[in-house]
Amino acid sequence: MKKNPGFQWAAAISLLILWLHPSSLVAQPASTSGQVLARVNGTSISDEDLAWETGQLKAEMIRRNTPLTDTQLSALQPQLMENLIERELLFQDARQRKIRASDKWVDAALADLKGQLERVSSLQKYLADSGMTLPQLKSRLAKGVVVERLLRQEIVRTIEVSEAEMRAFYRDHPGLFAVGDRIRARQILIAPRGATEAAREEALQKIQALQKRIEEGEDFATLALMYSDGPSRAYAGDIGYLTRDELVAPFADAAFALAPGQVSGVVETRFGYHLIKLLERIPADPPNFWEAQGEIARILRREKETVIINNYVASLKKKAAIELLRAPL
């Protein structure tokens, strides 16, 4: 199914309300330091909590190849603050219902996040981008698991999507199913060993030397196994089958311009310097209703979940004592 480029900014907003996404469904621990911004039934939410929330959104959007600018993150501060309040209300409700998170569930949530990160990043980079330590992330995931169980147990398990609803959606949204070509490619990535200009120059010289060796007839896959950085090195640089939307823009532009068997020039992205060899191109073939049915069901369930969860949170707010002490900066 096609990812509509017009929804790139909306993706940041939708991330704020996707309650069932393990890495975003997190309620903050009560702060022991920092300036208190709000209290929810006596539990403090501080500027440190807001910084963690902002950092995790920043890291998540980097992972999705849609990084947010400082201006965009600043504009989202009021919404992020509202999310903190709402998730604290849900967590408190879950505790009253004696819902707890076992270590096994928390470990599973962390493993799921690691799996999502494997293709483009690492857990260490994700933590660095978010400004959190691993214990802080696990604490947030633990509370997220509790809230997720509350929502599944009390709210969303009764949601149903009919075939008639799915067929109507498929009929009324033809643009969503206009898929793009997929490619399979290998890459050699040389990542700078630091943020200095000297480190970038060293990485550039290294990739240029590898480019020359390929031009002289050496095997691309062998050189990828020997020298490439990142997870794809273990697969001789093979990054699998991907659409344009699943790749960062400079890499996608270069890869999709190649013919099978052709090797690109040096391509620079925020990850470093790349050489790309196109292995295969698969022309687009829009899915029929039965092929798209699973994705349509997920979309419609999520829409219904959002409505029900918003109503549930609104009911909790009516009964809660919420003090807004300072506006987020």
C-alpha cells in the first residue's frame, strides 16, 4: 500500500496517539527532579518528563526516516504535554484495576523495539537520539505495557470491522493502493567515526577507494562483507526488497535511478557514504481487495480505537484533579 508523501507531517501527529505502538505507548515515571509542569491526581509531571517525551518522538521519527526539525518539535510541545497527562491518567486507572507488567512482557516489548530498529539503526543510537538511558527506556516500556493491557482488556477487544466497511474503504480510497516499484539492492556503507570534518573526510576517502576497487573488477558483495558498516554487512550488503518510501531520500533517488547490475557513484546520507548495486527491480502491481484486506482492517480498527480511547480518556479527565502549573517552553 502506498505511503502518501502528503502525510509525512501528519505521521508525527499520528505517532502521538497510536496508543498500541509498543515504543510510543509509554507513561512517564514520577519525576524526582526538574521543574514541575503539571500534577495529575497528585502525581507530578516535570520538564524532565517532557524532555524524555520529546526525545523519544525525535528518535522515533528519525527511525521512520522522517526527522523533525527543532521548530517542529517546539510546536508539538503542548500536544506532547497533553499526551503525558493522558497517559498518566490511563496508567493510574490501570493500577486501580490491579493491572501489572511482568518482566517477560517488558522484555518482549524491548525485543520488539530492537527488531524494528535492526534495519536502519541500533538501540544505542535510538537511546542517544532520545536522550534516555536503557533503564529509563525499560521503565517507560513497563508502564506502556500496563496501559496497553488496560486498553486491550477494557476497551479495544470488542471492536469489530465488517467486510462491508472494508469494501467501502477500498472503493473510496483508490489512491492509497497505488503501490510503487520495489527494488532489491546491496550497499557498502562507510560511516564516519565521529562528527568532525576530519572523520567525514576519512570516511569519504575510504568509500572512494572501495569504489575504485569495484571499477577495477573486485566483487561488490565481498567488499561489503569485508568493509561495510551497519547490519547489512552480515548479508554481504543485501538490504532486501524495499520501496522508495522505505529509504532515505538521497539513497532512494540513487538506487531507483540504477539498472539491474549497475553500481552507483558515492551517495551521502546522514548515515555516512554509500555505494549501491541494484540487484533486481519489481514493477508495481496494485493489490486487489483480498490482498489489501488485512491492511484495511488495521486502518479501520485503528480509527475506531482512536475514537473509543479518546472518549475513555475524556471520561477519566472529568473525574481527575489536573493542575497545569507551567506551560511547556
